[in-house]
Amino acid sequence: MWLVGVADTTFARVDLGGIAARTVRDYEEHAKVLRYTVPGIKDLPVAAKRLFGDGCDIVIALGMPGAMPIDKQCAHEASTAIQAVQVAEGKHIIEVFVHEDESKDEKELMEIARERARKHALNALALLRSRTALTAAAGSGRRQGKPDAGPISAVH
């Protein structure tokens, strides 16, 4: 049985943690979800650390930074701290940030958020299955939340 931590925020305008948790439950009967909701993205590193302390095998950290320059700065700081927790714990934290300014309207933003949270939850499950579970897709230009970019063909 795997224990998957889902850390999300109240600042997000979409229930990203709910999407990720449902995806884990729908796709893996041998996984249990432990959810931890915090106010904002800068709180996610501690939430992830505590989830690991509660026995989680992997954590999915989900947040929705705003469109202002300070929001971008906070997202960068949160991401840096998330990376530090990953290294300290020796376990993956799948960081799922959906920036409010990456779409032209709220409908598209909702679709990006749903797909990114869902696809990254599936990535987390793949990493739990095997360290080579994603190897076949290496270099394929996969994207989470937007259309795949595809691989770049070899240039002769």
C-alpha cells in the first residue's frame, strides 16, 4: 500500500488537491491519500515535509500563483524550498503550479488546471511503480495541462 501526500492551498482558485486525490484513488487501488491544505504556496514545503513525516511515499504539491510579479517571486521561492525538501527527504515531490496568467480566460485556465493536476498525479503513481516507468516517454515532449509539444526530430 502506498501513501500519497497531497498538499494544496486555499489561495488556489481551483480545487487542485481534490483533482489529484480523486485521480490517485481512481487509478490505483493500492494507494491511500493523505491530504494537507495550507493557505498559500510558500506553505507547501512544510506541508510536504510533514506529509513525509506521516509516512507518505511521495507528495504532490499543488498551488496556483497569481499573475502579479510578487506572485511569480513567491512561486520561485516556494519551488526552491520544495526542491530542498525533496533532496533532504530523498523522495519525490511532484510540484504542480498553475499560474493564473497562462490562459486567455477562466474556462481555459480551469481546463489547464484539471489536466495538469490529473496528469501529474498519474506521473506520481508511475514513479511509485518503478523508477523506469516514465523512461519510455523520455524526450517525447509531453506536457501537463497543455498539448504535448512532441519530440524534436534528429537533425542530420
